[in-house]
Amino acid sequence: MVYFDLHSDTLYEAYHQKISPFSGKTLSAPIDAFRLPNYRVLAVWSDHTLTDEEAYQDFFRILSHYKASQGTQKTPSHCTPIFAVEDARLLAGDLSRLDTLYAHGVRILTLTWKDISCIGGAWNTNEGLTRFGKETVEKAISLGMAIDLSHASDATFRQALDI
């Protein structure tokens, strides 16, 4: 049997606590805490206290922190990390950023988290996808990324499914 942890905040928490994501002191289980799961989705949240641009830069600081931590402690071979972005608002209207995120290993894209963004409406709104949001879904699909609709409004959810 193959096991997945579909939402680990370990990278985000480790970066902001200034500790190694392998340390076991983060809110999520450390990357090497146990033999399961076989795959762990390492989600980086687009913090809503930051602007879209700052959230984009924060993603790369968090990813760099993870890679630097790997210098002494590698992710165990039994656990494959899958990188995710939680709230695609960090694209800030620039579709080329999706290519950059993909090149850095992002394979899952959560479209929204809260409120309305350049992507569209989240769970607490009645808004659907923006034009840019529709382009983002199309581009992500063409790259082979999985679209996560877990925080989407009903309208965003339906429109993404139609694409």
C-alpha cells in the first residue's frame, strides 16, 4: 500500500521558526519522523499578511531554507516530497511565474485560500475564477500540475472543473 500525507506545513513552519525541517520541532511531523507516508506534500502557504509579491519571494526563501537543511540531513529515500503552493495569489498576475514554480518542483497548486485574489474567490466568497485564474488553471494543467480546490468557492470550484 502507498501512503500520502497531502498537506504538511513543515517547510513553512520550520522556516518561520528558524529551525531545520528535519528537526521534529515543527507543528507538522518532521520529514523523517516515521517510515510512512511514502509521499509527503510539502505545502508552502501564501501568508495573507504579505502582499502577493512578498508571498512569491517568501516561497523561495522557504524553499532555500529546506534545500540548505538538506546539506546535513536528506529526505529519507522512503519518503518522496511533492512541493505545493497553497494560494496561487503569489503569481500576482504573472503567468510566467507558474513555469518558475514548476521548474522548482511545485506539482500541486491550491488556487485560493481566503477572500478574493487575482485567481478568484475562495470559500468565504461567491466569486468565481478571474480571467487570470482561468489562464492559471489552463497553464497548470498543461504543465501537469494537480489543481487543489479545497479552499475554493463553489463558483471557483465549478469553473475549474469545467476547464
